[in-house]
Amino acid sequence: MTHRTGTSGLLEGFAVHRAGSTDPADPLLVLVHGLGGAATAWSLVVPHLAADHRLLLLDLPGHGQAPPVPPGSMTPRSLGNRLHRFATAQGEPVHLVGHSLGGWVTLEAAAGERDGVVADVTAFTPAGLWSTPRRRPPLLPTGQQFARWAGRLPPQVLTTRLGVTLALATTSTAPRNLPAEVVREALRAIATAPGYVAADAGIATGAFTRASEVRAPVTVVAGGRDRVLPPEFCRREAAPAHTRWIEWPDCGHVPTWDHPAECARVVREQVDGPDRG
């Protein structure tokens, strides 16, 4: 990953990758990927933040380099509790940044928090802001099953315009613009994640219901062309009342692919802004 400075091992079930600045005066950001992803999901955003932010990029349990944990520990709320303990262990306020499942997890980590451990939350197309979870039709393959099928395609097919479009059309509005390395790593991560099934089941257990318990400033970015979590499943009224809500009309489910520089700008505004709510 660009700008990665090292891997710090495991803490609270997360595999931790350090990147960016080493200046202790710079803000400390913790980035949490979505279902089936890994720390590498932030590879297009990291270069825009690395110069003046300390970055801790996490692999969720059973994803990337993190070993699985018991399935019952893979609900968003359980992962949020783990994330809060992780943040507390840093010994200073941290800025949480999450995508999809990771966005839900960061909100759970901030809910009920009173010690100033969570400085703020930036959630890109977060899961959980629904009244009824979106259900996958039973005859459709899971994202992991599809990634495993796509991974068996010859590289010269997968990297063609048609191959990339078929593989990532549901998550990106411009999949053909993505670097080949990003496409390969995304499919590899989801195909090999032993925690995928448990995390997927955890997402289906309910919704984020603790909005009133979040005191930290929150920004949510929703995608106007999100095919995974369309507007009826990413509802503003389910977020904390003080949330700064942004919708990008031409963005899919993964803003960090479609608009990485803009994602970094939103994070900077959240971290630096005097009135971030």
C-alpha cells in the first residue's frame, strides 16, 4: 500500500497497519473498511492524507491479515465495542473513518462514549441506517461467491474494460478508471476473507439504533448512485441529529474509489473544522 510505514500486529482482534506521518502533533485517524475488504481498501485515499495525518488502517477480524473471531462477535455493535477499546488504548483522542460496514462500526464505537476518546466520525455510505435491512435475493450469489468466481478468470480477461465493469459495476460508478492493482486486491480480499459470512450475518441482525447516544461530531457521505445501499437504505433520519449529511449524486457505494481526493477533503474538514456537527 502506498505510504504504508509498517504493520503493528494485532489489537482487539484488528490487524493494524500504520501509514502517513510520524509526527505526534498530527491528528491520529483510524480507518475501518467495509464487508469483505481490508486495509488496502483505502489505498487511493492514503496519499491525500499521509503527509500530515497519522493513519492506523485496520483489518476487521477475519479480513485481511486479522484472524477470525467467534461468529457471535461479528455483529456491528460487538465490533464497535472492540473499536472503542482499540481507540481507548491509543491514549489520545482518535478520529474514526469508516466505509459501509466500517461506517456502522465507527458509529457504534461513538455511541455512549463520554470520555472524549472518539473525537469525531466520518462515515462513507454507512450500513445500518435503515428501518429494514436490505436482503439479498436467495438465488443471487453473495459478494464473496461472486469474487471467487471472478478471481478464477484469466488476468487478461479480468483487467479488460468489460471484465472490470462486470466485477465492480455494483460498487463503483467508474470501475474502468480504477487501477488494475486496486481491482485485483479488492477481489482477492473479499474472496479470501474467512470472516465474511459471519460479518454478513451480523449486518443482517438489525440496524443502528443508538443515534441519540452519539455526542461526537459526525459526517455521513451518501452515494446518489449507490446500488448496494440506495437512498431508502441510507436514511438521514437514522443518523445522529447533528450529523453533517453530504450526498454526491454521481457516486456509487465506494466513494473512496470514485472520489478519493474528495473523500480526503471531507475527512480533513471533519478533523479540522471548528463546527464539525
